Amino acid sequence: MQVSGLSEEAGRRIVEARKQAPFADVHDLAHRAQLDRGDTARLAAADALAQLAGHRRAALWNVLGLDHGASRQAPLTAALPVAERQVELLPPTEGQNIVADYDATGLTLRRHPLAPLREQLDRMRLWTARRIADARHQQRVRTTGIVTCRQRPGTASGVTFVTLEDETGWINVVVWRATAERFRRELLGSTLLTVYGHIERVEAADCAVIHLIASRLVDHSALLGGLVVDSHDFR
């Protein structure tokens, strides 16, 4: 796992300490791997301490209780039991965990970010990529997806090609110059982009080439609850 902000040296110390013996708890990890509070907080934020402390919020609470200076300067007293009232924290929701995963590591091993939203998106009558793959030529559709790529080749006369991703696949969107100018803010600033348009379907011998020609763009990034996903933009 690539934890944002965690140094390579800290990672090496964790690996070496774990070779000697499994970690008993967060305090044991911090002490044996010589991690400061920032290191342990980054691990907790990345949900890397779940086996030692429970869910992400519980791990962060454990980190706040660490006294790194005392654990290094007074090893005789560090082993003494400390009476502390146990705080029961509610675990994060799936959506909150997904957002936190992207913040801490740039990816998630959980479900796709749109999967928890699918029921709401269905109520908005937004098609999945899988359904669009079966759409008819010239059929009017509306869909939404996380923007993974924007391209405006110099030879394309101002046409922008956008790739959207949902939990079922990818959607190729064509945005003509006039539409791009009208919805410039949505086109360039959306993480979750909703597209209204019609299908252009070209049948080949063994496959079909499908594009969604955009007529209207809507920024629905707020539905992601703060999730930020970098797209690959080419001009």
C-alpha cells in the first residue's frame, strides 16, 4: 500500500520490526518502528491499522493517545498499565471510507465509489455503462461517471473526448465545440460528470463502437461527498 506522506525509511522500519514479531497494538508499532505521531496518523488515515485498533476512527483515536517521547525516554515506565476509559466511536460509513481511502492512498480496495450511490442514481434515471453498451443508435440517454480522462487533440477542431467510469465500465463521450463552450465549467471542473445526449453506434464485424454525443453537462461531484479523483487531461 502506498500511504501518502509516509517516508520510505519509515516503511522500512515497519517491515524490519514486523519481521521480529507481530505488532501487539498501535503503541507497540509506534515504539518498535520508531514512528512519530505524523507517521502513525498517516497509517491510521490510510486504514492500515485496522487489525491493531479496529476501524479507521478508532485507529486515529489510538494515535492521539500515543506519547512518543515517553515511550522512548522512559522504557521502564512505558510498560506500566494505564487506566483509560474506553471510547466507543461509530465506524465510518462505506462512502466515508472510500473518500478517506482516496485521500490517503489515491485508490480504494473497496467497492467502486459509485456503487453505494447506484440506488440514488437509478432514481435520477442515470444509465450505467453496461446499459449504454446495449443502447440503440440515436437513442437519447443520460448517464454519469467519474471523469478519468479529458482529451482535446489539436487536430479535432475543438472537440473534447471524455472518458467516464462507473462500477460497470467506461463511457466514451464526445463534446462538440459549442457544447464545450456552453458547459465549460462543468466540462473542466467536474469529478462526477452527468451527461445528457444521444448514442452514436457503429456496428463492426465483431464489435460495436459506441459514443455518447453530449448535449448537456451537469456537475454532480457533490454526490461523492468530497472524493477527489485525478483525471488525465491532454490538450
